[in-house]
Amino acid sequence: CNGATGIAVGLSTSIPPHNFTEVAEALKYLAEFPNATVEELCQFIKGPDFPTGGILTTSHKDMVKIYEDGRGSITLKGKARIEKLAGNRHRIVIYEIPYQVNKVELIKRIAELVRTGKEKGISDLRDESDRDGIRIIVELKREANPEKVLKKLYQRTQLQKSIPINLTVLVGKQPKTLSLKEVLLEFIKHRIEVITKRTLYELQKAEKRLHIIEGLLKALENADRVIEIVRGSKDSAEAKFKLTSEFQLSDTQAQAILDMRLSRFTSLESEKLYNEADELRKQIERYREILSSEQEKIKVFINEIDELLEKYGDDRKTIVLEKDEGKLTFEENYIIAVLSNGKIINYKIDNPEDREEKERIFNKVINEITSLILPGDYLVSIQEIKSSQPIAFITNDGRCIWSLAADLPKGEGKLKYIDENKIVGTAFKSEGEEDRLFLLTKNGIIKRMTFEDIFYKSQNQQIIPLQEDDEIVMAFADDHPSYIAIYTAKADLLIFERNQIRVTGAKAKGVEGIDLDEGDYVKGGFLVNSEEYILTITKNGQCKLVNKEEFPIKKRAQKGLMAVKLQKGDELNICTSVNIEDEVILSTSGGKVFKMIIDDKRIPVAKRTAMGDKLLNEEIIWLAKPKIKYKGD
């Protein structure tokens, strides 16, 4: 819903843009309940919604008062975050600015504060904005307090501004200042008038057509006599006169009969006319029903709004703070899915406390994955993450690409630096208690790193030196308390204490994790915590659950124990720790993704030396556990 501004002699109007979905829902509610109050309507319309985003800090109480009076002022803030850098330094990143604020003028104003000495904590200022969005970088001196600097920027620049609201409109050619409810009622009144005039036009059109069809049908029922009259008349005027006299037809019907082609006399064409007449009678009955009832007109209005919602409904861009708690930075929650080819699906959760909304966003992400994924690709991970959290993407060639969640492409996007290589793992800050990362290579090498060696450094760095015939097969975040497990293609599984691997830097090669048999190689690894079972899935689709107690804790670099009995030519593709009723997401070699609930009635619980049951017809190449937190879980 676009806004409007205007100035006339002694009058002005200032209507900010609003979210179409919210306005549509309010219109539907008001159409059904005309006595609704402005406060009730504000359950749907939270406040203006600007295309540039930002944060609306005006309280709900004040917003209701503005909508009741039809005039007032709101406060809109741009979005900024404080990032920690190496060397105990910080910077401020401004990534959304208030509506109608000129970015160049904002940067000039910040530079003026530095030049005049009003702000001494800024060391550098640059504009990194591109087609993906606004990005103004404010580098701070080592001794500067980032919160104080950001607070000054809000106070002394247009990073925070007041926007007037004045709902003055023309009603019956007379200027009036209306409340929100009155504006919506005027729109509903207008739409009901449109529906009435349109329906009346459609009724008259249908009645005229039915009148002609009834004449044609009468002619078809008396085809021989009609042909005889036409052939016996000296001109069309005489034929029309005879037809109207004998069959009690109107001039319009008689002319339509004379204009009718002979092909219409076939049985197939006759049936079409009978069907058209029946359809027209139904339409006429419906049109008369709408015109005779205001309630039916309201139903048509609501149905039309629903159609528009389905086609044009969108999410709110401007965040509305229920309470202005004086926060300088604002956290947003996202659900991010990462594919092995570097594509990501990233959607914001407006209300992280709402389980239904979170589930809706999650299912939306899964649906997009199914349409994006290609044969040979797989879903690496899907997680809920805050905008200020850094997330690392580990590639098979031993590189780490990291980014803050807020800087990742929104909707569907592609990560930088991903070419022929593929992503084999992700980890984000605070994913595990340890803030550390495990790397596993095909040749059995394991490495443990701290996040300090990954984040806030080069965004594309080599984090492990690899031999020519080696590659990373899996990477995942450390967690406490837990054991680490490594499994191989020939179905060996080794579980040992994770603390047997010490933390090393980016240049370290890592240590031997498992003793491999000749021709065997590592397929992956996982952490074992409180889970009860180990799930195994082979290349040929054999599945089973094994009680984890069957795998005693051993030492690092030893040989593993058989996790599943393999048929000739089969391999162990998937192995991980699970509980009954856990949800996992499986990726197939053919480019399909589907959810699976761990069910011991469907998946057999068997000994580690058993083969399991063939439950899957397609090869499973990756398993991802959704990391989505629900309130109360």
C-alpha cells in the first residue's frame, strides 16, 4: 500500500506506506465487523511499513492514538550492528536507513561530526553498498566505546528521524481528516459501489445474451419451419417480420437467427447452446443474489481481497518494537538452509516466539530446497540463527568462508568463493558450548579448531593443509558433553573421547582419527551425546537402528567396530546418533530431499552386526538435523 504526500492552500496530507497484507486483513475484519474499534484494527495494522525497512520505535499505545486522531508523528530508526574485529577493535555496520533519508547526505553528516571533533571515536568511514543493499562501515578506534558512538549517531544524524502522519483525504470532494477506521470504511464503501456497478453490468450483459440464446434455441427446435420461412421470404426484413410473428420473438432474436450460420443446426452446436443457456441462468441467479444482499456484496469483497493477498501478499519490512527498550542494535532471527553447491535459502522470522510462524517459515524453506536442488547436490544444514551471529561454511578443499547471518543474501542466494568445490559442513557462533569446530578428512585425519581462528579474520581462508589425495568429508561444531564418532565406507565405526584431540591453529595438519583398512576411507562423523541409538543407512538403502551401548568407547587412532553388515558392493553412506521421534532430512543422489521421522516400528532395531532392512529405493548421500529451537522444547 503506497503512501501519499501533498500540500495545498492551508491543507496538507502525509500518509506513509503500509504493509498490504496487514491492511488487507484489517479490511476483511472491518467488513465483517463494522463496529470494530481502531484498537482492534491495530491488531492487524501494526504501523507504517517502509520499503527501506528500519525499526519503528513508537509504542503501540501511541500508534493507536495517532490512528484514532488521524494525525501525529512516529519515530523511525535505521538498523545498525556492532561487529567485533581482530585486535580488540570494533566497527559499526549500518545496513538499513530510514525512509527517504539520502545515503550520501547521511555519510556526509557522519563525516562532519568527525571533522568538527564532535565524535572522536571514528577512525574510518566508507560506503560498501551494492545491489544487495545498504552497507555503511564506521570503523572505530581501539579505545572507542561502540555503544556510545552508535548512540551519538542516532541522536545527531538522520539515522533516526521523525515522520509525520496526517490522514487528510478528499471525501465527496471535501477535505477531511479521518481516523484509520474511517479511511478503511471509505475504501470498503468504494469497493462495494464498484462491485454493485460491475455486477449490474454483468447481469444486463448475461440477460441480453440469454435472450439471444433462447431465440436461437427456439429456431433450432423448429429448424425446418425456420428454413422454410427464410427461403420463402423475398428479403431479410420480410423474413424477420414472419419469424417475430410466428414464434413470438423480439427483433434482436430474429436478427440473431438470420445471422446464424447453418453449422449451428448440428447436434453438437445445439448442445453447446443448451449448456450456455444453463450457465447463463446460473450466472443471472448469482448476480441477482449479490445485488439483493449487502452481505453477499461483502462476501465478494472479502473473496477479492483474498485473491489479491494470495498474489501480492508480502512480509513486513519495518520492524515494530512492542516496547522501546532503548536498544541500540536489533537482533533478527533467520532460518538458513545451505546446499552443497553454495546456494542458500534465507528467510527472516518476524516473531521467534510464535511456533506456528517458525514452522511456516521452515516448511517454506524446505519447499524451496526441493525446487532448487540438483542431482549430486545435497542439503548440508538447516538452522535458526540470529543476525549478529557469524556462520562458517567449510569446503571440501579445506577452506572456510564465513559471514555474519545479517550479511547473507535474503531469500534465495549464492555464497561467494564457491566454484567447483562443495560445502561439507557449517558451524555458527554459540552452536555448541565449546565454540569449536571439528574437521574430518577422507584419509582419516581429524582436526579441532577454535572459532577465534575462523571468525573475524579473512572471509576466505585455508584452515587445514591437505595432501593431494585428501579432502574434507565433513565439518561440524564441537559440543559438550559428548563423544566423537568417525565412520568409514566399509562400515567401521570408532567412538572416543573428544578431548583426545587438542585444539590447534589454522596451519596445523591435524591428527590421525581412525586406523583405516586398506582401500577404506572416512565417510563422515558425528557427536554422541544423550542419544539412545545409532542410525545407519547404506548405499543400497539398508536401514537399521543400533543401541549405542553396543559401541564401547575406545581410543583415538584405533580401528573401529562393525556398524552394519554390508552386502557385496555396498557401502555405509550415513551414520549418526538419534533418538526415537527425531526429525532428520535426507538428500538423495538424484536431487531429492525429504523428511524422515525416526520410528522404531518402521526402522528395525538390530545388532551392530546385522544387515538391516531395505527401506529406501534411492541412494541417500547426506543427512541433516534441523537446528530449530521452539519455545518450551
